[in-house]
Amino acid sequence: MHERKIILSTGQMQQIARYSLTFKDLVGDFDDDSVSIVCPEVYTYTVDDLYYALKNLLAADPTLKDFGEDWFYPIVRLSDAFDLNRACGRDKDTDSMPGKVHYPGLLVTDSEYFDMVWSNLEFAWEDNDGEKRLSEVFAFDVYISELERYFSNRSKPVSEWDFSDEEKENYVRYFVDDETVENAEEPELALARKFIEELIEKDSSLALYVKGYACYGGNRLYSCDWEASRDCITRLFEKKDDPQYANTLGYIYYYGRCNGGVPEYEKAFPYFVFAAANGLYEGKYKLADMYCHGFACRKSERTAQHLYKKVYEDSLLYFSIGEPANFADAALRMGNVYAKGIGTEVDFPKAYYYYLQADYAARLRAQSSNFFGDASVARNAQKTLAEVEEKLPADYFKEYAEYETPSFFAELASKGGCCVLTKSINADGRLELTAECIPAESGPDPDPVFLTVPQIKYCERTMKVTLVPDEDAVIWLKNDGKQIQYNFCEWSDVDARYEFFLDSELVGWVKADSYRFYG
């Protein structure tokens, strides 16, 4: 069969790009194997061409079948010749271009608008009903209007463009994230501030939130401005009685942020009551602080201790599985309970236990957070830890902790998944038993165990524990005798030993009078 070769000129390619000419007009059946389309030059398909194409498509209103077969699909097949990847902004990693300013959530370039329209034309083409008219599935008026607005905007700086309130909110929403604020270029931040101020005039909750919490301590978007923060959060609280907003206002008044550093306890108290009543940890322990000192309320150390303990127990559950909650603050206050005798007797060893946890949790949180106050909590935890350490008995600290029936093996197994128990010899020639959590074949990864052993200054969330049994220990491990897997462990009173099971099968046991834990 003789092959027909059709050579397209640049002018013809422009006509095709604008839908003033279709492939069917030129070659008939484009799918005919006897037809070969040759484009000697690459055509620079522009968003202006696409605008004219929409106008012509609207006038012709082809069926989806004709739209796809006679125009859209052939262009896709000749995508290199029409330089579609460049037109849609997909030909290179524009994020890495030096000096490139990004405006997340906004369309501000030719390629972004081209890609938006082209992608929606593609969605229309993929409709299964080829007899439908294109106008039935493609909103011509919307996209033509969007392009006309873009053409009127693009000659101006982005800061002077006409954006809808929806577009402004879509953009501002990105700046809720601290990392976005930290990494943004100054033009991006300036546009965010402009949008925020304009949206606040329209009582936008999102804009009030972003500015209110940015001004709370300050960041790159807004410098610290306590009065602005208070005003924004107050408006938010009036719009929606969210306990987080109440808690924030409580902190502002408690520390006198808008009163020259002089606390306004009478204003703070009702906000903390509201936050605490809705289960917010910070509200509970700040309310406890107020009862502890009698700030704007009757002094009641018993009430304070009860609230501190409740917050500690609740936040410990979350912290143990890797969620920060506000455990550092809760543990710090439990340390204070025993260091200062708040509603109980002074007990420095107990205080040290909680301060050790507070120090660990605060340092952990400070590594991943720049939130106002986190560094202060970390410093306070270290300070109180050092102060109480000096008040402990001279023989309090040990080289190791010794247990007759340690629960570590069972605690690791209780976290889900599976554990591996390995027998080895350490550098001192002593026998060691190491238990480590490993992921199960199916299901979520196991949670770490939170261990606190104050006598050896050990506090950590861990998936692995090593114990040194006494020299007379007797150990049996199935198969090679060096390593087993287990998912259940219990102490047998009858045989005075720890027994390890994989499902219901006994796979090992350890019998020893004592176990040492070095941390």
C-alpha cells in the first residue's frame, strides 16, 4: 500500500493549535495507517493559541468522538512536534530553577493555565459517551473567562493581580504549615500577608487563624504581636467556641502578654476552665497551676494535684506510642508535685522520676518544633532535674538496675507485632539477652516501649531492651538455642521462670535469680 506523507507547515500547525483547522480537514482519517504526518519544525504551542481554540471549539461544538479523533488525540500523538510538555510546564523541574518564585495554590504562569485547561479537555475526551457534545462536559464559559482574566493580569506584578477570595484562601491555607512559612521566599510571604489582611476585612476564619497564631510568638510571616494575636483569636473564639482558641487566650492573659508582662489572671481563668472542660490538656494543667497558687480562684493544692495527675496519665498514653501530646509539660508538673509537696508529702526520688521524663520529652519535642515556649519548657526541665538530683541520697544512683522479675520482655511483646530474643556474650564475657520488636508480616508497626529507670538516669522510648541474667541462669531457646521469635511472654510461678511463646507454642524459657539492666 502506498503511504501518503503529509508535511505540516508552521502556519498549518498554528491553525490546528487554534482549532481553525483539524487533522480531518487535512488528511481525512488520521488513523489510516497509510497516512504519515511529518512536522519539520517544532511548533511553540501557547496559552493564547489554546484560548482561540476554546473559542472555535465553542462555536463548532463537536461531538466528543469528533473532538477526540479529529483534533485532541492527533495532537497528543504529535506531542513532541507541538511541544506539549513545555506548554504544560512538564518539560523540566521548575521547582529547582534558580530565582524561581512559587505561589502554591495559585496559577500565575502561561504553562500553569495551559496545563489547567488542557487537563480538563483531556477529562472531557475520556468521557465514554462519544455522541455527547463537547459543551455538555466542558465548561467553556468558565475556562474562557479564566483565561481572559489571566491575560488582563499577566502584564502586571503578581501582587497587583485580580484574585478571587477562594484563590486567596487556597493560597493562604499553605501558610498554616510552619515548614512552608520557614522555606518561603519573601515575595510569597508578602503576597500571603496581603491576602490575609484583605480576607480579615471580610472576616475570614482562615486568615484570622493564620495571622493570630503567626503573631503568637512571631515567625517569618508576622513578627510577634501579642495584641494582634489576641484580637484575631478573640474574633475566632466568638465565631466558633473552639477550646483551642480559649486555651490560647488563656495563655495570653495568664502571662500578661498584652499588659506589659503583668498577668491578667481574672481574664485567663474562664478561658482555661472552658478549655479544660472540653478535655484540652494545656487547659487542664494551666487550670491546675491556677488552683495550685490561688490565682483568680480559691487555692486548692488537692484540686491541682488531681488535675496534674489526670493530665499526666492521659498524655502518657499518647506519648508512649510516639504522639507528643503535651507530655513534657505534664511530667514537669508531676515532678513539681513531689518536689514541692503539692497536695502530698515531698518525695525527691519520685520528683526525679518525673523530671527525668519531662527532660527527655522536652528535648525530643524541641528537636522537631519551633513553637513558642517549647525551648523554655526544655530549659526548665533540665534546671529542675539538676536541682532535685542534688537532693537525692548519696547512694541513689547505680551502675545498673537489678530486677528479680523484669517486665521488659512482656512489655515489648504487648506492643504488637513480633519480638526477637537473642542470646549473646558481651565484651565482659557475660551472657546477655536482647529482646527487640520487629514488624509483623501484616498489620501496623509495633509501638515503642517507654522505659524510665531513674537510678541509672535512663529514660527512653525504645524497641529494644538488653538484660544481663545472673551467672547461674539457665536458658533454653528452641532450634539453634541462640535466637527465637516470640509474640507472648509470661512469668511462670510454678517453674519460677520467664516463658516465651510464638502464638501458642513454647519456644524458650529463662530461669535466673536476677537480671541487670544497664540502659
